[in-house]
Amino acid sequence: MGTKIEEVKDRRGLREFLLFPWKVYQDDPYWVPPLLLDLKQRLSPKNPFFERAKIELFVAKRNGEVVGRIAAIRNDVHVEVQNEKAGFFGLFESIDDPEVGSSLIDAASSWLKHQGMVLIRGPMSFSTNDEIGLLVEDFQGRPRLMMPYNPPYYGKLLERCGMRKAKDLFAYDIEVPQVDLTDRVLKGAEAARRAGITVRPVSLKRFTDEVFIIREIYNIAWRHNWGFIPFSEHEILFMAKSLKPLVVPELALIAEDQGKPVGFILFLPDYNYVLAHLNGRLFPLGLLKFLYYRRKIEELRLLAFGILPQYRRKGIDALFYVESFKYARGRYKRVEGSWILEDNLPSRHAAERLGARPTKRYRVYEKAL
């Protein structure tokens, strides 16, 4: 019997969709099971992303068993901001079978074409503000928090469907320096201080206000980047609600010029170390495991970073590194900066000046419809 594609229309179908990855990764030591409750919330109509976007979920079945899944996403904000009728696919998982892979891509492509799109791109779950890309290089080791992971054969499945590279992204890795940073970084930080720039940790007591500050800087600083989608107020609050329990104020810094916010940097402890022990569930025992393993986290992810254009090349980035590493020293061992676009040479060079090296490579694919 061949592959059959079904739209997810009820709770049973959603459960099949959500649980399928446990089949793909059952023997993979590096896979980190997502929290099922979190994924349900992200797929819920209550997610403000869907105020201006639409999603359709599909599963592939063979002999009654699920053998693959995919989400097709129409993002009206992308069409408007980027002036491009591109639709997206995400949450892609499949057994190692070309027929299954092509059936899933065909289903998503057909749905997007009926939505008026002329291009399919992904994986993105659900936009460039979320998980993005397919891991294509360096499959050793656990992925960092909110970064994708997949079997090595996924790239071949997509390429056999006619998908081609749209953009590569890199993760950079560095040990937390146990001594002072290089003279160049220290001089840059001192130049920022002399110019009157100060940095402060975010206030958890005024967290909503701080989130709106970060949103404003992000939407300005990133607006010319490939695939940029601005955060709405509702979206940033939705994301912040889930991230707040993970935030360490000393690793979430805001730069100010005479009280005016001009930049931010956000490191998060790599809670994937914790999630790896929960098997997708917080209850009944997962919460106790969460509280136990969170104390043992040794790695960080540099999740987001932005400086207003008129304040770049003033040493603010160096000041961020000096202050954040001062806190991280003795508490954490490594940092992953992820992700950085392949053609974002200023950011790549800045990472390399710190001593970071590129490790994992992620790829976004696309195909004309």
C-alpha cells in the first residue's frame, strides 16, 4: 500500500501528529523531546502568530501507521513586509523514505498554492522568529534550546523533492573565558563607557515593559535582515510568557545612552539539558526533574542580540560581552551563538574575534510552486 496523506482535523489526529517524532528519534541519543504542552499551545488558535497567519497540518500514513508529518504555513505578515508570496513548511518529520518525503512536500505545496503562494520555503516553525532551518552539518551533540535537530537523511529527502538551498545559517561555539577577554574587546567596551553607554540587567518586576523595549530595538535592528518578520505586541508577550521562567537577569542586558535604550543582548541557560530528561512531559514527575536538573546546566545559548543602527561600531557589543561573561564565568562552561546568517559577515567576524568557531550549519530550502 502506498503513502496516504491526511489532514489533521481532530484531537486524535493532533495526538498522532505530536507523538510521531518519538518514532523517528527512538534510538537517537541527541534528540531532545519537546514539551508537548508547549507545542500544543504554539499550535493553538490562541497563539497570536495566527492572528495574521494560517496553518494546515498533515500526516503521512502507510498501512494505518503514521510515517511522516508536515505543517504548511501562510504568513500574511511575510507577504506584506517582504513583498513576496512565499509560503512555508515546518514541523517536518519523516521516516527515511523518498516517497513519504515527497508526499508531504507535495501536500504542503498544493495547500500553499491554493492559498495564492508561488514559493514554498522551510523548514520554519513558524517563522524566522522561531525554529528555522534543517541541520545539515555536525550531527554530534545535543542541540541548544530552541534550535532544530533532525536525522542526516532529511536533507536528501528535501533535495529529491526538488528543494534547493535558499540560505545557510551557522551556530558559533565558544568556551566561557575564564580570564579577561582580548585587548581589542576590552578597548571596545571602554570606548562605549567613555561615550556614556551603560548596560543594566532586565528587571523581572517590570518584565512586560522590558519586553516591549526589546521588541522595539529588535524590530528596528533586524528589519533589513533576510526573512525578517516584525514581532507584534501580542506575539512578543506570548513568547516572553514562556521564556520568563528561564531568564537570568544578569544575562539579559539592555544598553542605554543617557537612559535611552539602544541595544540588548539575551543569553539563556541551555534548558535542553533539562528537557532531555523529561520525555516531553512536566507532569507528574517532570516538574521535580526540571527543578533538579536546572541546577546542573553548564551551557548557554546567545538567543538574540540587537543594536540600533546609529549606535553600531561604538563598542556596545564588546561591553555586552564583558559584562555578561563576567557573570557567566565560573557558572557556565560554553556558549553557542545561534543562529547567524551565512552572509551576515559583520556578526560572523565579531564572533570570530571573540574566539568563537562555527560548528553546526543549518539550511533553509525553497522551491517554486
